[in-house]
Amino acid sequence: MTPHMKTITLLFATALCSGTTLVADGENPGKTVPAASPQPQKKTPSVIVMPVQEQHETLRRKCVGFVTPIERVDLVTRIAGDLITVGFRDGDCVQKGQLLYKIDDLRYNAALKSAQSGLAQAQARATYAQAAYVRRNDLAQRHAVSVDTMENARSENEMAQATLLDCEAKLILAQDDLTNTVIRAPISGKISATAYTRGNYLTPSSGILATIVQQDPIRVGFTVGNKDMLAMFGDEATLRKKGVVRVILANGQEYAHTGTIDYIDNRANRQTDALRIFACFKNPTRVLVTDSAVTIILETTSERLYPSVRPSAVLYDDQGAYVYRLDNANRVERRPVTTGLNTGAWQIIHEGLTVQDRVVVEGTLKVMPGMEVTPIVQEK
């Protein structure tokens, strides 16, 4: 074997050991060079994308509210007398017309009879005076009586009629006093503890005997800033039509019934520029208790459909909110957006996207603008 052949054999063996492919040099047939290695195929990162959806935006405000009855009555007595009956137990739910208190009516029955007697006498005198006046008037037409006699007859008749009216008024007052010896519930509701028990002597200055509050339905009052009111509804008519009021109870649970706007105050608070609003709720189980505090959720749903994405698709930097949008060639584009309400499941987008767009919802940290990616589509 010649020295030249030994050299080729040694190079070939070295190439086999190193895994290098040798090719002959065209210009130098006796010389070999390593063959070019194949270039590795470029891989694109895989990301999860989702088509932009459409959602109605629900605007929501949270505030503190206080339960207040629609009707409330403080019971007092308009007459004086001994209290002989209390017709309820403290804390009862009473019905309209139910007997609550009875005051001794002995004196008032006597006063009524006296007034009836006085009225009967006045009627008799008025009847006689009227007849006497008619007779004297006939005589006066024939000049059979003097003018003075005629004037006396007219005066006595008018006085008798006035006395009759006075006696009728006294009878009405006597009847009213007798009626007021019994105090009945003017409304249905829950009554407080009585301030007086049987045997006490009551007068109009005794104060409040008990209080009745209506419980079903019931109101909840709360305040909303005038700015929020205009932003959410624009006017009172829209608030009544589209406003939804929900209550969160003290234990954190949502109340079973939603409310309807019942009353809006006619002026705003000068210090806070807030409007006082009252919503009416059904309260069959008496869960809402008068004067208790609750959390109010006031909300409305927009008629317009807005683009919406998963909250994970929205990123933030010093320039604001943005998303990574894919074009038709699956290249990443940084798209600034204006965000709206975040519902937890969806982020409303006011500006920057349309329903034809696709955005990256998972894998946002491994992509950059201009990069080509492999999309894995996540459906709604």
C-alpha cells in the first residue's frame, strides 16, 4: 500500500469514528472535505387561541341599603280612660281591623245619650220656631201683626236652627269619642311591644301605645351617585324600566326576590350629589327586617353586544391594556384594547377587537409580536 492510500484510509476511518461524511474535493481529487450537515427544521410555539365572542355588558353598582316599611303607624289614644283590654301579644302579626286596645266606654256612652237628648230637644224647638215664623209671616202679609213681632219670630227661628246645628255637632263628637274607645289595626303588619297594659289610665298625652310596620311588601332605600345614575341609565324612566335591584343579606347570601324601583327622591343630596332610591321587595318569610342594613346590587344590561374575551387574554403594561391577536398567517400582533366590565368569566372589550378576530388566551408569555405560532383553538 502506497503512502497516499494510507492517508486516505486513515481519514476515512477518522470520519467514521466522528460521524462526519466525507466528499472528494473536485479541484484536488486526492483531498476530502466534510459534507454540510442538514439544517434543523424551525419549530413554532403552540398557543391556545379563542375566537372573540359577543356579550351584553351588565353594569353593576354596589352600595349599602336600609330596610324601611312602606306603611308604618304609631298608635295613640285620642281620649282618656281606663285601659281594659289589650287584644294582641307583643310582636304579633296583626291584620287590618283587628281589635288592639279597648278603653272603658261608660262615660262616653253616657255622653252620647246626652248629646242625642240635646239634639232631640233642639229639633223640637227648631220645628216650633219654624212653624211660628211661617204663621207670623202669613199674618204680616195681611198687616195683622206688627213688624217687631215679625222680626222676633224670624230671630227665634234662626236661633233655633243654629242651636240644632250645634247639637248635631255635639252628637257627632260624642259618637266619635265612643268609637275611639276601641283602637283597631289600621294596617296589616307586625306590632311592637305594648307600652301600656290593662288597668292603666290613658290620655292623649300618654304617647305611643305601640307601632305597626308593614312587612310584605317592604322597601329598601339606598343612594346612588348622580354620575353613576346618568352613566348607567340616563334618566328615571330608563331606571324604572331596566334597573334590577338585588339584595345581599348580612350572612352573604343573595335574597331570593329581586326588587322593582318604587320611588326616587325628588332632590339629590347637596353634599354627596347622590340620589335616594327606594326599591320594593316581596317579603313573605319576613327575612327583610325594618331598619336593618343590607348590601344592594343595582345593575342593568346593555342592549348592545360587545366583543368579549377570556380575562387571561388581556395583558397590561405602561401603555394600557392589550391582547395578542393572530392574523390569517398565524402571526402574532399586539392589539391595544379598551376594556369594559370584567364578569370573571369574560372581559368585555369596548374598542380594539371584532368578532372576526382570534386572540391568544393561554401561552401569552412565550410569544412576541411578529412571531408565527401554531394555534390550538379553544371553543366557547
